[in-house]
Amino acid sequence: MAKHSISLVVAIVLSLIVFIITMVFTALAGPGIDPFLETTKNISDAFVTEITPDGWTFIIWSIIYIFLALIMVYVIAGIFRKNAYGLVYCSPAILPHGFFVTWCLNLTLNISWLFLWDRKLMTCGFTVWWFRTVSPYTQHGPPSPPW
């Protein structure tokens, strides 16, 4: 009989909760609904640069979040599915604890960035965005040499 990994199930459920919270804040940030002060478009228009894309290009985030939601559905389904080695989510553990911890950190940084962006704290926002970009690499360590 396959045994569940309670700690891995807790990590999966926690990541689902943090993902849902992130989606709520992201949905509120776009149109500038409380607790946000302005729409993301107004802030983007206030800080125009030569590399600022048109507003329609940000639709990519909808696609990214849809795929992340589908990944969460697959991960949660793995709790209830079995393969020849046991439960899918832990035999073998393709997504270990560290993945979920790193992903929760990344989503939390995303929420933080939304608030910094909304308050027009661009230097702090850039720093948080940089850490958000780098945080997934903490899971893997430095790249291995090709030889």
C-alpha cells in the first residue's frame, strides 16, 4: 500500500493557497481596486521608457497564470493517482518540498512587487522583481559546467 507524505501534501496545499491569494491580488491590481490605488496602466504610462511594451502585450500574464493553474490541478490530482511505483506525487517525487517552498516565495515576492509598483516605489520594486526572477534558481544551485 502506498504511503502519503503528509509534509509534501501540506506543501502542495500551502502552495495552492498562496497561488489563489496571488491571483486575487493580481486581479485587484489591474483595474486598481482597493487595496491598490491606481490601475497598472496608469502607473506604466507614468513611467514610460523606450522598452515599455504596449498594454496589449501584458495578456501574456493571463496565459501564464492559466498554465500555472493547470499545473496546480495536475499536482493536486497526483495526490489521488497511483502509478507502478506508488502515489504519483511522491513516487518518484518529481516536485520536492523545495520546489513548493521556492514557488511560494516567488508568489509572495510577486504580491510584494504589485504593492511596490502601485505605490510607485520603483527602486524597491525593481529589487523585489530581481529577487523574484532569481528565486527559482535557488532550487537548483549554480549551473554545472558543460564538460
